[in-house]
Amino acid sequence: MDGFLPSLIAVNAFFQGSGGWLTAPMKFFSFLGSEDFFLITLPLVYWCLDAALGLRIGVMLLASNGLNNLFKMALHGPRPYWVSTDVKGLASETGFGIPSGHSQTAAGVWGIAADGIKRTWAWVAALIVILLIGLSRIYLGVHFLHDVIVGWLLGGLTLWAFIKFWEPVAARVKKLTLANQILLAFAVSIGMILLAALIVFLSWDFVLPAEWVANATRAGGDAPNPFSMEGMVTSMGTLFGLFAGVAWLAPRGGFHASGPAWKRALRYAVGLVGVAVFYVGLKLVFPDGEDWIALVFRYVRYTLVGAWVSAGAPWVFSKLKL
């Protein structure tokens, strides 16, 4: 074990020693920084509350996930419960630890939400949620303290850049033709995937310590698979679909999440049916795995999910007069 890790493990052990009653609330706050939570709430914001804010949140989420995957693959940091039996793995993760994806995503996404609301109370609430999400990851034994701090810093830097450059970049992109907008989005997504593949290739000689695998699986947890490309392909496929859908819909009047509450509720219900078709239905049909054919089909599936959220569902809403 590296020399500085025992002191960091003591931090995890201290948090877990605070009592088992914290497990349920810590899992709840961890969920608030998870992809599953945002998969539910992102369409709700985009379809029913504020389409512009929903788009910003979606782009921040997916871009943050992509960056996090790159850093994780490059830094090869273990998780506490992988390296020490003194820490319980109260959640199971297969990727490397640093930086914490939940902490990074929370800082970016909840920060964008607060920036969109533009109220002091929103920033206070966002900071509290961001703090608790980071602490929950330490308590659950899946991140060291420094994983969380680096995640917060990277998420904060991404948030700053997003707020500063979103408007000028969006203005320039809108001047491009539809074909060029879609081509640019595709190039960015494929570029990120190729960069991740390059990092995996350069890490060919990294051997996952047997102790990490044994500790990770000792209580029935998943075996580490830190160089999986599935996460990056998922994020970039969805990002491409999201951008392509917005570009296609813009010259047709775009989408505005206005209307009475009953229409907004129906939109959400109808939209989720479409998400289920692409997200669940195609998963049953398309091949699964880590080979390039399966990854191509995964990219296509998540492109359709992103395009459905940003354009397919709004087009259906218009036909249904919702």
C-alpha cells in the first residue's frame, strides 16, 4: 500500500465509524449525484420547466462525465475498499477512483442549475447538496478524501468555463449550417472517444493488483473494470444526439417548456415512454460487450436517446398538441 494511503483510509474509517444509521441518508445524497438521478430529472427540466436550462444541464452532465472518464483512466487511482479491509464498500464501483465523478458532476450540474435560477437560496442549496454528495462518497468507502476534493475542483473549473464561454460559443455555432453543426457535434464526441482509447492503449502495461480485485469482490461487489470504454461511449453518444436534435429542431421553431401543468405532466409521461423504447428496448436487441461492434451499437443507442430527449419528444408533443 502506498505510504500516504493509510492516513487517508483513516478518514474513511472515521466517517464509517459515525454509525450505520448514516448509510441510508448517505446513499440518498450519493444518488443525487448519480447518472440515474439525472436521467430522470434532465428530461423533466427540459420538457416541463425550462428547455434552455435543461439543455445546459444536459451538456454539463455529459461533458463532465466525459472529462471524468479521461482523468480516471489516466490517473489509475484505487478506491478505499479496494486497498484496505478496514473500509467497507457500501457501494460497488468498477472504475478508478480519482477524481470523484459524483463530486465533479454535482459541482457542475447543481452549479448550472443554481446559475439558471439566479437566486441566493439556489446557490446555498446547491453548495449544501454538493458538499453532502462528496461526503457521502467518502462514507460509502468508494472515494478517498483527495478524490472528492479533486472532483470538486475539476467540477468547479468546468462550471466556471461553462458559464463564461457558453453564450459566445453557442452564438458562433448557431451561425453554422445544420450539416456543419451536426458534423461538429459528431467530431467532438468521436474525438473524446478516441482520446479515451489512446489513454487505454498507453496504459497497456498497467496490471491491476490482485489485492484490489480480491478486496473489491470480497463482499459480493463487482470486479474492477477500470479501462471499460462503455461509460465514455455512453456519454458521447448521448451528447451527440442531444446536440444534433437541438440543431435539427432550431430552424423549426425550437422548443419551449410552457403550458398548463396537465400538459407538462403528459409531456413527461409520453417522453419517458420514448426513453424506455430507446434506452431499454434497444438494449434488448443490440449486442452488448466491450468489442468494437457492441460499442458502435451502444453509441447509436445513446445517440437516439439524446436525440429523442432534445428533438424527438418535442416533435411528438407538437403533433399531440401538448
